[in-house]
Amino acid sequence: MVVIRCWQDVRGRKPVKEWLADLRQHDRGGALAVDRLLTKLAKAGRLLVLPDVRFLGDDLWELRDRTTGPGYRVYYTWVDESLVVLLVAGEKSTQDRDIKKARRRLENSGSGDGKQ
């Protein structure tokens, strides 16, 4: 089973965790879809493939919900074979901006352990 952690900033905030909590308040169906995908990732690990997951290059991956209207996305990296760090989450409409943000977080984290 893969361990999934959320990236945190220098103040200890975990934006993906906050995004998921907000999603659970405002879009229960979308939150359930994202939770199902995270569970699939935890169980299948690197065996999870398209259409659920897309490799973006440079250690960055995209978890894709294609069942809800906004098309929720979660961007993550593998630290090792049993640890994933969630970097950014958003919708299809903010995909370009979210990918840039995920790449910055990945570059700034250095060790990939989820901390800046």
C-alpha cells in the first residue's frame, strides 16, 4: 500500500488538504470521486494508469477525475515506491496554472519529502 502525504509550506499549511476539506463542504460528489481516485492510487501505486493518471514529465504526475463536471485534478510526485506527495489540486479550468505551481513546489522541495 502506498502512503499518501500532502506537501506543506514553511508555515506548516497543507494546501491540498485544505482544498480537499473545502471540496467536501461544497461538492460532495466531486469529493467522493477524488477520494476514490486517491484510494485507487494508494492500492495500485504505479500500476494505476490512463485515464486515471497521466505522467507529465520531470517526476510530476496528474491524477484525473473525469466523472464530475469540473474535472478535478491532483498533481503529485513519487518519493519512492511506497510514498506519494500531493503537491497541488484544482480543476481542469486551472490546469495550466496548477501544473506550474506543482513544478515550483517540486523544485523547491528538493528532497521530495513533502516539505519545503
